[in-house]
Amino acid sequence: MDAAPDPEHEHPARPVVELTDAVALLGPYPALAGATIRVDPGEIVLLRGPNGAGKTTLLRVCAGLVPLSRGEGRVLGHDLRTERAAVRPRVGLLGHSNGLYGDLTVRENVRFWGALVGATGDEIDAALERMAVGGRLAEVPARKLSAGQRRRTALACLVARRAQLWLLDEPHAGLDAAGRDQLDDTLRAAVAAGATIVVASHELERAGSLATRTVDVVAGQVRSVA
């Protein structure tokens, strides 16, 4: 008698990110020039490459912020050519800009972003504490924060959003040693809770120790996978 089918193999997990020959333009020039990449659930993928290679554009394409000019792409099951708006609420992007409102306090910034997914007061408090921006610091306007404190606050906003896909561009920048360790712990906890992470970083030793896989991005293409 034949063995019963294995449900896991019958219905393999759908990729979180799947780009095929993706081309994206910045002005008249291709910032992505035929990139193909697949990211599966629960991965932490490190994008490695020189400045201008296309790493940031790749993240922004996956966030639904930059349209595809050619090629195919799906993120969390949504077609990037026709459903970019549907991608954005389910993705958390942290770029070089922290995306904070200067006149709002730390807590108000985190509450604002958490409200997009209905985060409770307890979840807001937990996000503040996780990134060490709770207590008195939570009542300080963002414009008065140090660079490291602003980065921690932006990361707390990401935690509160409960994003399914985290897209991080040099996330360790501006953080001290303690902040970097807290970030690493946060990323591990996010994956344990079901998130998937794609991170672009020049800090290869630190980011590489977190990553389950490293992808080389060169001249707008994915050259190799390790």
C-alpha cells in the first residue's frame, strides 16, 4: 500500500518574495536590471554589494514603493505589477530615513505606526521596552533625540507594526553596541514569531551572523547565492 502523502510536500510554503528578471528604473536608468530572487518564509537574507548596486531599490520594490518596469514579482502573494498597494500594510521598511514625526514624542510615533495594525497599548509598551526607548524617554519629542535614539524609535515602530516582511537598509547604522545587540535579538524574535527578513548591510560580520543566506547584488542583478 502506498504511503500517505506528506501534506508539507503536497503544499509547499509559498515564497514571501519572488522576483523574476525584475527591472526597475530610477529616472531613465535601470537600478534593477533583471534581478531574480526568491525568499522563503522564516529566512533572514543578507543583501551584499557595493554602493549603487541596487540593494536599496530591491528593498523598495519589495515594499511596493518602486514599480517594476519589466519582469515579474510577487510579495506575500501579491502581484507587484497590479497590487502594490496591497503589499504596503503587510511590510515594514526601515531605510536610511527613520520615518519619524519630529513634533511627536517617541510614544506617539510608535502609537501612530502601531495603530495601522490595531496594536494595543500593551503592545506599544512592549515595543518601546524592547528597543530601550520606554520610560521618560518615551515622552521626548523625536526631534530632540540623538541619532541612536531615533534609530531605536524607528525600530520600535517596526516592532509595533507586526510586519510579516521586514525590509532593512543598514539597520545597525547609528546604534551603539547595546543597541546593535538589542536589534539582533529583536530580529531573531521577529523570525521566531513568523516574520521574514531581508537586510542590506555593509556590516557583513554582524549581519552575516544573523543571516540564513547571503545574496550578492551587483549592477542591479543577483549574481550569486551563498
